[in-house]
Amino acid sequence: MDWSKLSRRSFLRSAVMGTAGITLAKFPIRSFALSDSDPGGKPLYRFMLLGDMHYDRLEHHDMAWVQANYPNDISQINSYVSNSANHTPALLARVKDLVANSDVPVPFVLQLGDLVEGLCGSYSLAAKQFQDAAGLIEQTKLGVPFLMCKGNHDITGPGAVDAYQKVLLPWLSRQNGMRLTTPNFSVRYRNDLFVFFDAFKPNLDWLQKEFNKNADARHTFFLVHEPVVPYNARADWIVYYKSTQRALRQRLLDMLGRRKAIVLSGHLHKYGFVEYQTPHGPFSQLAVSSVVSNDHPTAKDERIGVDAYTPDLVNLEPSFEPSTVAERMQFLAQERPFISQFEYADIAGFAVVDVYASGASCQYYGGVNVTPYRSPSLAAV
């Protein structure tokens, strides 16, 4: 079958669906020659990557409930409402333009959770928040499917979990022509595996089964809202941070190392890149933030190079959790021997990931800038 001649509707009908994983048919934006080599040094395909967005409107909130339960988040809500109205549409339009003008296939746009702010106060308001966020994405007409992992704000507040299950997952299912009933799922595209992992109900047995079933995959992309490796002051905001979970964390690190995985994460609202060494092989982690409050931001608090990965990273936010400073510094010191590459900056935007037969690379853009801020290699190219 010539996938380059498929319409979107035919593409969706041709998606091969399973209970634990979904294989996406090839979905080129135009008529591209598809091969599994790197012709002329060009990537085989690319995808656009968004981090936390926290889409919000004031009418999404029962403000009396917020005042009673989350009074310290009111200023945050006001900021996200402003971002959503004044900057998020331009960010999505920039992504749409890159999709439309790509010279290689773009199968999807990916997002790393916290699509919405949450904290609505009721099921009906949480449902409206998801509907409005989905409506903005649909109105943008990205031209390709939109896939995402679950963030903590997506399920925060009364009724939010039900709204996620009853509103967001069905919308994602309709968007992509696949039936999603859980935040844990996987997608195959061009012999590469994309795993969407629930950081808040982590299931390593499920993950191992997915890895086993896809042992022949060329590259493994692991999408998770919380980072796996700490990279800034909030070293305790990662998957399996608690001391009682260290064995589980080591199991996850080893699983990712065996796959030489590319971890894609959000949550901390900062740009970050690390390469982490395990006894079974290295994996990389890219962190993306799309909480854009400036269309053309410049990087702040930049830290580049392994020598910058020290316990002093806690000083990036000196007022954050004063009672845990010593613990976080100790944890960063323990992690330091395993870090072989490191980049960090406070700059929100999006990423474009180019995928080759031999690896993957990234261009990270601040806001809607046309010149990338950083371009790390996510795996050997």
C-alpha cells in the first residue's frame, strides 16, 4: 500500500490497534519517499514536542473553592490565564507552520502532560477546561494527530480524574483513531517505539511487558510527565524519589539504560538535557516547558556542561522547600557520577525532534523564535 496517498480519514481507518499497544500507519504530510536509511543525511521523520501548557481561563474555576483550598495558587492561575490568551495560540500556530512546511514526514505532535491547569473545583468545570483546551488544538488545525501523557495538574481537583477519563481520553481517542482507556499506552512508528507512561500510577511490570513485546524496536522514546533524572533545584520532583522507592527507581533506570532510551519529560517548567550512564547502557533525557509568557524569551540561569551539575543547583531556587535543601543536595551529589552530559536553562518554548536510523537530535526553541536555543544530540547520529 502507498501510504503517501492516504487521506487522513483513510489513515485513521488503517491504524492497527491492540489492547496494550497501537501501531500507527505511516502518515506523511506530503508525498515523501519512505525508507529506513538516512538519505542525504536527512532525518527519516520528525515530530514536534510540547511541554507543560497549563491551558486555563478564569471561568474554568470555582474561585471560592480555590480560595478555600489552594489560596497560594491564585496568582499562578492568573498567570496561566494570561499565557493561554496571549501566547499559547501563537505557540501552537508556530508548531502548525513547522508541521506544514516540513520536508520530511511529521507523524504527530507530542505533549508531556499538564495540558491544563486543573484546580477547577468540580467535574463540570474540569470537563469544560479539557473541552476548551481540545477546542483550541482543533481550531489550530495542526494537521497531524496529537498525543500526550498524563500530568499531575490534569487530574488535580474535584472531578478532575473523572473528567480526564470521560472527556480527555475519548478526545485523544477520536483525534488519533485509537481507543485509549488508560494513560499507559504505546505507539509504533517507522520501527520506533513511543511509550506514554503514567508517572502517578507507575507500573513497571506493564512497562517491561511493552519493552519485551517491542524488543525489535530501533529507538525507544519514553514520554513521562515527571523527569527520571533530577536536573535543577527541585531534585525531589522526579519519578520514584522517595527513599522507600529507590529499588523501583533503579529498576526503571536499568530498563531505560538497556533500551538506550530517549526520555521526554516536563513538570519542572524548565529546559534540561542530561545523558545518564547505567550499568546496562546510557539513556538521555530531554525536558521541555511550554508555559510561554513571552513570545521571544531569552534564556536565564543557564548551566552548560557536566561541571555545572553539582549540589549547588539547589541555589537556582533558594526559597524552594528550605527543609529539604540538605537532602536534595545529597541526592544531586549521588547522581553526579552518572551524568555524562548536562544542559539547563529557564526558557519556555517547544522542541523539534529529528529521527534518523542511527539516532535522534533536537532543536529547542524559546517561545516562537525561529533560531533554536540549543540543539542537543539525543542519541548517536
